[in-house]
Amino acid sequence: ARLMLVGAAAQIWGISENDCYTDKSFVFEKNGNRSLSYGDLIEKASTLPIPPVSSVKLKQPSEFKVIGKTKWHIDNPEIVTGKAKYSSDFKYDGMKYAVVLRSPEVGGTLKSFSDEQAKLVEGFIATYKIPEGVAVVAESTYLAMQAAEKITAVWNPGPISLKSSSDITQELIQSLGTLPNLPSGTDKFIEAIYEVPLLAHSTMEPMNAFAHYHNNKCEVWTMTQNPQVARTTAANAVALPESDVTVNVLFAGGGFGRMHNNDYVGMAARISKLSGFPIKLQYTKTDDIRNDYYRPMSIHSLKTGIDKDKKITGWIHKVASQGSVSATNPNYSIPNIQNLTSTKNYSIPTGPWRSVNNTQVIFVNESILDELAVLSGVDPLQFRLNLATNNRLRNVIQLVADKAEWSKPLPENWGRGIAGFVGYDGYSAHVVEVSVSKIGILKIERIVAALDCGIAINPGNIKSQFMGVAIDALSTSINGEITVKNGQIEQSGFHNFRWFTMEQAPPIEVHIVPSAESPAGIGELGFPSVTPALCNAIFDACGVRVRKLPIKYTSLITSINEPPAGDFSDLKIYPNPIENNVNIDLSFSNNDTNSFELIIYDILGNKVFSMKRNSLSNTYKEQISLKELGAGAYSLVIQTSNNKYIRKLIKI
């Protein structure tokens, strides 16, 4: 393109191309004062023949003026000051607003509905039966939501109406069967099951779209990661050729793969055609989470071992999932690898999710690799370096270890974990440092990342991407999950699909390997190795191996962290695990006052329940309702005047 712009300027001036040079988006005359901007030249340049590749002279890195320099996003000031206009902010004269009432069950369909009460809502316009449910049109989104709440609908059950996540998990585990045997020279082996849940995208901006069907054409304004698919979806919804559909792309409040599926665009177009109005369709946060295209859940069975010389003898990895998850080779030199797959269909919608398959498989591969290092008695860093044959991978692993001061002793109850990843034409590695308190509370103390992405086009943006994706990884690995109960998605918002807060975010360092290789993708490269590095750090800190995500299901209280056994004779809690209620049976010691405080903490130390009680005798009994507590492992602490009792509490 630059040669064509130079050629255009040379023709305009009637001089040789050799007498022209470029700088800062202008073409200049070497021996004169004339100049033309690229914008002035683009029309003429577009008519010139494309020069052969052999004639193109590339700049040397020392000549770069943009590449390798941090350039912040031009929209950053508007984003951080709240002035940026997102898809949800789009306005159009005369437009009406729509929401869609959908089945509470996954895949449920509409049998019948009554909108008599909805018609009483001021601003109500109409309802329409569409394939997804009942479309409600009103004068504002709020009024449409109010009207939708007044609709009485009868639904046909979905394909998994009687199933829950626990049922699906057990069926997937059973489908794994028995793994083949390892080679005969195996001296010690590991056989483990790893579990990874469904995950929603949960973008900050719920799905929405504007569509105007008129004069046998349809115009769409929306956020999307795939305008071509959005166009096809809208065209199919209103029975138009794609040439009669125009899609205008708006600023999006997050994507992470969700907007590769454009279901919301099709609904907006269909409702516009049915109603005759330009329509703005808006999902609520609950709609967004319960009608997503989820990251699939998967169960991983893995068998691997070492010989008497501590060499790996084989690696057998079988994945059972309700999506397209498949085992992949570890990024190291390992013999006798077998990757096996079993797939079951549960009609739960799945789709692209940030770093896709890698967020699951790399967690398993790098965690098992750590288990092998422990089995071999070899330092986890050195174990990886011994197996890494790719120099770029070795370099990022060594760099991240050096920057994290791998060999430096840590305080008591701290741990360090490491993991690496190869993908998207790049290489990355993470070291995570954590602390685990004596009552089982996890704190992420520091994350150090290193990457080789080839030529670093925009270093500041690369570091920002790696910091942001680390928060994604921490959030999903510790708390994130989508669960099904009797065919219905249980989560409905950030209160039960929890994300890391600024207060919880640790210091994050990002180190970029200088490179002249071709540029790599960045947005997904930094995700996969965070979760296994975190779980490996937890093991290093307290000896608990995390094999089920999210981590909140794994109690980090260990026997070496609990108070002396004699203290526990004075406290009983039952049942454990619990469903809704727990019984407290406390006997005070002679030196105690008959008062106490009971506190329940989640895995990150958030106080989720507390109460203070006084007793008229030396014993106290009470049944406490914990119905509102989410599923997971908790730390229950009772503090009397002289004693502290610590117990694991499991909510199912």
C-alpha cells in the first residue's frame, strides 16, 4: 500500500518514485517542498497495479515509529468517564422497546399464554408469539419488563427438565469407562478425575439489538463479533435475501465469544417485522445468563506415570463433555500419548468462550504435570524445563520464574505455582503466589506473567490484555460456574455468578520477550496458564490438590492447620455436608464465658454469615438456616472468650 501511495504522488508531481519518501502518513518530495497526505492519495493509489511482493522493502525494527510503542485506545477517555456510547445507548426516532419472556427451562417451548394483565400496564403495546417465547413490546424497556411480569405462560418441558448438574456430571463420569494400561515399565502412576463446569460469558452489557424492518428491507444496529452471521441471522428471521439486510456495528460492553451467536439480532428483526415498529430488544441480566451459549462442562480422566529413573512412561487423557471439548497433547516432550473423547448431548447451548478448549484442557494438563513433578520429587519449574523442547516455551518459563524469584523462600502458609501455554502463535507462562490461612482462607498475593508474542505491536495494550484476562481466570476458577437444577439454570446475576472485585485483585506483572517473530494473538493467550498456576500454588501452600473447578468447592483447611484435636470435643456441627440447615452443639469449657460469635467465611475470606449468642447454661444448641448460602466449601469459626473452633462446612 505504501508503494502504491508513493506511486500516486510521483505521478501527480511528474517525478520518479525514487524522489519521494514517506513519513507520518504523508508522501514528501525529497528535493522540494511538496507533500500529500495518504488521504489525498488513496483514490488515485487504488487505481494503480499492486506491486509484486519482491519489490516491497520492509522497515528495520530500528526504523519503527508505531510498532513497539504503547498507544492507548482512542476511546479510553470516553470509556472511563462514562461518555462512550454502547449498543444499549442506541436511539432511533419512533422506536419501541421489546423484551422476550422465555421458558424457565433449558430448551423449553411456549404452549400457551395470556396477556390480559399485561395489557393493563401503561405503555403496553402488544405481545407476539415467536419461536423463543413471548415478545412484549412497550413504550420503554422498563414498561416492557413490567408487562412481561404480568403474562401468564404455560411451557412445554425442555429436553433436560428432570436433570440437574449432578446428574450430568455422573453420567459423564460413567461414560469415561476404564482407561487403557500404561506401558509395562511404569513404576509409579497417577490416575485422577478433573471436573470443569459450564460457564457463562456474563458480559457487562447484556445482549441487545435494534432492528427496523420496512419496505422489504431490514436495517440492524447492534454489538456483534460477527457481522456476517448477524446479517444471515436477521435475513433468515424475516425471510429476506442477505442483500436486503444492513448491519451497523456498535460499541460493545464485552464479548468474550458470546456475540459470535446473534440470536438477539434475529429476535429484534422478527419482532420489528411483526409489530411494524423499529424495535430495540433488550435482554435483562437474568436473560443474558440463562440464555447464553455456554462454555461446555467437561470431565477429564487422566492416567500417567514414571519409571524408576523418574522418566514419564505414558500419558492417557480422556475427556467426556456435553460440548466440543477434546484432549490435546501437553506442550512438552512426553512419550506414549493417547487422547480420547466421549461426547453426550444435553441440548444445553454452547459456543465460543475466551480461549475456548484451552481453558479446560490446559488446566488439567498443567495440573497433572505438577502432580508428576511431586511424584518424581523434582522441582515443578525444573520438571517443565526438562520436558520443554521448544526454545520459545523454555524461554518464557525461565523468564517468568526469574521475574517471580522462584527460588526465593516464601513466608509461612504461602505457596507458588507455575504453568505454561502454547497457542495462537504465541507462548505464555504464569507464576501465581498465594497464601492460605489456618482457617482455610485463600488470598492471591501476586501474579507474574511472561509471554513471547513475536513482535510486540503495542506493549501497553498487551500488558493490559494480560492483566484483564488474569482477572477473568481468577474469577472463573475460584467462583465461576453455571449449574442446572431440574432443567433450569440456577444463576441469574453477579450475586450468584460472582466476579473478582478491585479489592480482591492482586498485583500483576507482565514481562514481554523481545522478539522479531511474526505477531501472535493476545486476547486469549494469557488465560489458560493462570488457573493451573493458581491451583499448583494452592497445593504448594497447604498440600490440597484442586481437581474440581470452581475452587470454592475445595476446602483448604487441612489437619496441620486445625487447632489441637482436644479443642474439637466441645463442638459438634451436623449434618455436614448440609443442604439448608446446620445444627450447632457447643459445650463451653470451664474458663469460658457463656457467649460466642459464629462466623462463616467463603474461600476468599468474605464474611457470608455471622451471629452472636449468649447461653444461660454451659451448653448451647441451635439449628441455623443457611438456605441462602451458595454451594461450596466454607470455613466455620466459633470464637468464645478463650477458645476458637474451626470447622470445614460443605454446602451442597
